[in-house]
Amino acid sequence: MSLGRVHNFSISLDGFGTGEGQSRDAPFGHAGEGLHEWMFTTRFWRQLVGESGGTRGLDDAFARQITPGIGAEIMGAGKFGPPGWHEDPEWKGWWGPNPPFRTPTFILTHHPRPSIEMEGGTTFHFLDASPAKVLETAREAAGGQDVRIGGGPTVIRDFFAAGLIDHMHIVVVPVLLGRGVRLWDGLEGLEKDYEVESASSPSGVTHVTFTRVGL
Ligand SMILES: NC(=O)c1ccc[n+]([C@@H]2O[C@H](COP(=O)([O-])OP(=O)(O)OC[C@H]3O[C@@H](n4cnc5c(N)ncnc54)[C@H](OP(=O)(O)O)[C@@H]3O)[C@@H](O)[C@H]2O)c1
């Protein structure tokens, strides 16, 4: 069975998955890099960016679950680029010529454009479709493997609301953002459908997993 999975999705203590004021210079708005500092210190991340070192503890063990078994990614227009990216015909995402996805990657947008083949196995496809439809398309492309729902918070919230997420790993970071895009709005009672576990890391973050009951 091909699962819909979320990994390493970081939120502030007050539930924001990104800050306010996203721009080309500030992909997370006023949140800066604060939501992901826990990950930048891990061995997983250092390997990803071609560096040595990094921690090997709990944060690293969770962080590296993002890749195994994934055959496609889905993300929202707000993760793919800053507001207005669709007006730039040259925009190909934040990640340079060799993005880390290395699978078919589906971008939900009301401004679809032709697919873009990148280096390293990533092809960006642009779809204006319902969450259920894009998941069906991504599953076909994933060839039986799981599909990662990569964010941002609006898209994850919509996929949860549509009952399309089987497993989610979120990281609660001890910062208060006060403003931005919230993850949980409208998802009251969601926990009843999931087995929820949490683990506190010495780094100060808390890893929380939601796994669909009966999976
Ligand atoms: N905290 C984390 O771990 C994490 C992870 C990933 C990303 N982020 C951050 O999250 C932010 C982006 O999140 P966000 O909530 O603002 O946006 P988002 O979830 O990435 O994308 C939402 C946008 O996608 C398009 N869209 C969504 N559903 C659609 C549908 N069914 N059909 C067509 N288009 C659809 C719409 O854009 P259009 O109408 O403009 O096309 C919508 O405004 C960025 O700052 C990013 O850096 C955080």
C-alpha cells in the first residue's frame, strides 16, 4: 500500500509552519531559519549539503526517515517559490539545478506551467487539481512507493482535512512566532484518527508522530 507521509515538518510552539512576509530573501518570512536549526546540526543534513560531521542522536534518526520508501513528492505553490514566482518564467524553485527530491515532484498551483526536468531525478510537474486527484497522480508516478506531502502548512492542512495523510512526523520547536501560516486550524479532533507518539530531544525540540489507527 502506498502511504501519504509527512516528514520533518517543523512548527513553532504556537503552531505556525512558516512566518509572515515570505519573499525571495526570506523563504520562511520573519521565522528566518529558526524552525529548522534542529535539523541543520544533524549528520543527515550535513551529508545532504556535502559536508562532514553532524549529530547522530535522536534528531538525526528522525530527520533521515524523510527519504526511504518515497517515490514522489507533493508540495504547494508557497513552498515552491516566493509570492509571485509564477510571473517569473525562469523560476525553478529554491534548490538549484539538482534539487534534493530526486523523484517526480508535483506542485499544486492555480498557475500551472509545463513540466521542468532537473538534474538528479527531480521533475517538477504543475497541477491545478484537488488533493485527492494530485495524490492519485503522484501515486501512479511513485510506482507503488509512498508519496511525501512536503508542505507548506496550507497544503498539509488540506491533505489532513481530506483524510489523505497516513503518517506524519512534526517537530515542535520552542519558539513563538505569533504570526504566519498555522498548521492546525480547522483540524479539531484530528488526533482521534491517529496513534500519537512523542519524543523529547536534548536539542529542545519535540518530535511528534501521527500514524493512522489500524495502519
Ligand atoms: N515548517 C516546515 O517544515 C516547512 C516545510 C515546507 C515549507 N515551509 C514553508 O511554508 C511556506 C509555504 O506554505 P503556505 O502554507 O504559505 O503555502 P503552500 O501550502 O506551500 O501552498 C499553498 C498554495 O498552493 C496552491 N494550491 C494549494 N492547493 C491547491 C489546489 N488544490 N489547486 C491549485 N493550487 C493549489 C495555492 O497557490 P496559488 O493560488 O498561488 O497557485 C495555495 O495558495 C513557505 O514559507 C515555506 O518555506 C515550511
